[in-house]
Amino acid sequence: MSFRRLRKDSKRLEDVIAVTEELKNLYYKRLLPIEKRSSFHLFHSPSYEDADFDNKPMVLVMGQYSTGKTTFIRYLIEQDFPGSRVGPEPTTDCFTALMYGEAEGMVPGNALTMDPKKPFRNLDPFGNTFLNRFQCVQIPNPVLESISIIDTPGILTAAKKKLSRGYDFPAVLRWFAERVDRIILLFDAHKLEFSDELTRAFGALYGHEDKLRVVLNKADSVDSQELMRVYGALMWSLGKVFRTPEIFRVYIGSFWSEQRLKSDHIQLIELEEEDLLADIRNLPHNAALRRLNDLVKRARLVRAHAHIISYLKQEMPTLFCKESKKQDLIYQLPVIFSKIQQQQQIPAGDFPDCTKMQERLLRQNFSKFKTLKPNLMASLDRLLSTDISNLVPLLQRQEIRKKPLPGVLDGEFLGTFRRDCFSRHPFKEGPKGDQSERDFKEWVVEKYKPKYDEIFYNLGPNEGKLSGSKVKKWMTTTLLPNSVLAHIWRLSDVDEDGMLDNEEFALAVHLVEGKLEGHRLPRELPSHLVPPSKRLSKASEDS
């Protein structure tokens, strides 16, 4: 890359940092004083902290139990993580935040809420029952360098609706929904059931539908006719629950790393999978824009809330009949909303849910409410009319070169194979003095090579090598997911030249067969799998 390109990328990165810092300053200067004066945190969400602006984009994965939430996360990061368990019964009973860490470790919920560098400090009011079911797993995974992932407990079915979790599950979901960048809602193509708890969970997502992505998982295990019926039923149910004329995008997929079942719609599954992964892939790139969007939504809600609190304060008597007047005002709240809308020219969509507001007002002392300060409201108006619009040019300039996320999220397999699609160091696994010993290890693929060579030459190599397109065409006949095939390609293209010679191709076939037999793929290529012709060149390169 030229110096000019480096300087240009550096400038664009500075623009992103500048937008985030300015959003933080505007929040503390313009918005937070009004939140404190109007007791916004008692009715809605706690105040933002530095970590809410500075942390990586977060993905919330939710759904009923046994829909494949944990498997979906393992599919994204291409490894197991501490505490993960997969089964047909409810196996995930905790909220688990997966974040990057140099060393593998687990932080319990109570300690997590004390860490100012993590965006979870405001979860403390949910109490010990919840915090005992909350944990952060830190692992040195390259995907987690760019995003964080929140795994959630499986939502219970109708048969278990009377069981209590001991904490306000929808309220916790609402807290996360306000702060995450993407919400992945998984459904199982075999058991499409809308329970009471699932409906309440949908209520927690109200106002954040723009972040929601719905996935109909395990779609390879039903035939095309059944898939069409299940898809239609899911769309109808979602429209009924969310009560919106807009149709949600439902992705069809089979998000696990095992061989897919043969079906007529396998190509559709692969295309849908790539669309969803591309959406997740863009989250780091759009993080500043998402923060700006969330801050504007919060500012508009704060403005409406401040006018409501001020109106209620002004209507309260000074000495007598305070309690009866409070009850009257709560009962008349829909009318009060309409008055404020007309007087202040505030859109109806900026107001909170009237029923929930009435419930929360019952627990408050109206005498402690405060009226509006004109200077604070003028400051809030400047935020919405001028300050935010001044940041838009910076966001338009921040067209940063998208650096591919590693692993399943690198997005390279469906395109042409490229040398720079994945950075890895599979040979740096021990002291350099061990290299000579590794060079003389027997190559375990050697005894199968004659069989693999027959496939290699039938594919028509050019000058002793197969192009990426020819290898890809053969690989896709195995019905393994594209993410797995992309990982096999990265392991097999040892010299990273975008083509495979006969030894590299033999290695690729060996890895494919191992995967089809149920073995797990290595994250990095172990020494006993390195083709002999590549060992010396790689050893000299390392030295």
C-alpha cells in the first residue's frame, strides 16, 4: 500500500474517532443535564457512560430454546467457548457476553458491573438473581477483535410459561436492545411456536425493530414445500405480534458447521447465509452511524419525557389533595400526551408507551418532579437541529476501506480466492529450534495421496496448479457450508498464492474427508499436516 493510501485511511479513521468523541461530548453537555433534571432513568434506561460510546459493536442473539443460538455463535467465531453447551433441552440459562481477551477467562456478573471499561455497569439494578446468571467470556478470537456477541437464555415455550426466572427477563432484553448494534432472532423450522414469554420478549424490542434480523434456522432439514409453509406462517405470526404493516426480512439458513442435508433449496440457503453474514460484517464499519442514530432517538424521547414531567409538576396542587390529583393526572395521561403534542409540536412517535408510563408514574412522588429550564431545552434543541447535522459530513467522509473480519465473516469464499483474505501464522507453534524436528515428521496425508492425485488431475490443472474457481467448484459438491470450505481453503493454500498444487490439494481433500467423518478442523495448520515441499520454504521464511 502506498504512503498516500495509508495517509488517507489514517485520516478517515481519525474522522470516525472524532465523530464518536463528539457524540460523547454532546451527550454529556446537552442531553445528560436534562435526563437528570427530569429523572429520565427512573422511567426509561440509565444514563450512558464512556464505555457505551467506546466499546465495539455488539450482536444480541436470542430465540426460543433449541433454535441453535449457541451453535450460531460457534459458527461465527469458529470455536467453542467456555460454558457453551448444545442440546435439544434448554442448555443456556445465562446471559453470556463474548468479548476479546488476550487470555481465556470468565468474569462473573457482579464483578463485571464494577468494570468501568465494560458497557455493563448499569445492569446492577436488576439484582443478584440476574447477575448470578450473567457472565463475560474473554477469548483471544480474531472475530471478537471487531465485534462482541451476547448469548441469551432460551425463551421458554407455552408449557413452561408459569416458571419464574427470578428477574425481569423482558426488561433485561430491553436494556440490551437499546445498546446493541444488531439483534439476531432465531426460529427453528421444525417447531414454530409463539409462547407467552416470546411475545413479552417481542415487547422488549419495541422501538428497535431497525436492529432486528430474523433467521429461520435448520432450513436444510425440511423439504421445499414445508419450508414455504413454515416461512409463510412465520411472516404472518411476526406481523401479528409486532402489529406493523412493514414486512420483516426473514433469512433462511442452516447455521452450523456440519454437512448440510441434500435439498432443492441448498443454493438459496447459501445466498441467504451470505446476506446475513455481510450484514454482520458491516457492523464495525457502521458503528459511528449507529451511535449517532441511537443518540438522536434518545434525545427525542428525552425531550418528550421532560415536557411530560414538567406538565405533571405544574398541575399538582401546592398543599392539599395531592394523591387524588396524582391519580387523576395518571388517568388523563393519554389526553395530556395529545396536549403536549399540539402545544410543543412534538411528533406522536417520540412519546413513550402510555400504558407503561402510567404504571411507572404510580410509583413516583410527583412533588419531587421539576419544571423545565428554558436554557436546557434550548440546548437540547441545538443538539437536534444543529450539532448532529454538523457531524453528518464527517460520517459521509468515513468510507474506510472495509477490513474483512476473519473466519466465517471474512466474506472471501464466495468471491475469488485472494492471498490476503486471512492473516495466520500456523507454523509459529513452538521454539524455532523445533523446526528441524518438525521437518522430518511423516506427512500423514502421504498414504492417501494417490487417490487424491486422481481427483486433482481430473480437474485439469494448469502448469501443475488448480485455480481457486476449479477447487471451489469441486468443494461445493461436498455440501459442507461455505464457511467450512473457506476455512479449509485457508489451511490448504499454504503458500498463499491463490492456487493449489497437488500436495496442497491433497491436504484440502484430506481435511474435507475428515470433516465429513465428524472431526473438528484445526484453527491453525499443525506441523504434521504441512506438505513436505512447503516446510523448508516456510522454515526459511520464519527464520
